[in-house]
Amino acid sequence: MNPLRAGVEPGTELFTVTTEVDRDRLVRYAGASGDFNPIHYNDRIATEVGLPGVIAHGMLTMGLAASALSDHLGDPGDVLGLATRFTRPVPVPDPGQVQVRISATVRSVEGDVALVDLAVKVEDRAVLGKARAKVRLH
């Protein structure tokens, strides 16, 4: 059930979650999305193009934020829209994983719709910019 009800106010912090991304997750996402760009699995190629190493897919990072929000709401249908800018790559070590922290705060409310800011960070640095979602209130 969607915990957001009419009467929620701007500035309300909804949640903060941390999720891990490792190389196995990149492989699974590549298979699901069809994005087999070698910067997402080959360190040599990633560094040759100026990246710090293998990076997570931008759409995977955005999807993690959307998933955290829909999990919080309880119904993916309550997410009416989502937009973001990809501001910083997410390097994924091998071996190991990277911690992605996602938090959500109500920006504004109009009628039965809230605008929610999503902060998506790795090591306290934003990796998505202007990440915002429209969600339905109940």
C-alpha cells in the first residue's frame, strides 16, 4: 500500500536505502537490456576511453532509484514519471562492489500528485542529477 497520503508536505523525507552493484549485476543487466558496450565489462577498453574502469550502466543506476521508489510506494503504478541527468559514472571494482545510496524527499504537492527529489550518490557524490519523480498520492 502506498504510504503517501494526501497531506504529505514538502520537505518530508521518505526513505534512504543503500544497494550494492557488483560485476555480476552488470552482466545480468546487460543481458536484460541488450547493452553490451564493453565499458560495462572490460577494464582495458573503459580506461582507454578515459573512464576510471568498468562503470555501471546509467540506465541501471536510474532503474535502482526507480525501483527503490516503487518499493517504498508499494505499487509501481503510483510512479507517474521519472526524469534525470547522468552526471557521474559509477565505477564498479573487481573484485568487490560499489554502494549506491538512494534517498527521496518530497519537493512539492499539487492535488493528488507529489514531486519527489531522488538523491543518488556513491561515496557522497551525486551520480544522477535533477532526479525527480511524479507520484500519485492516495
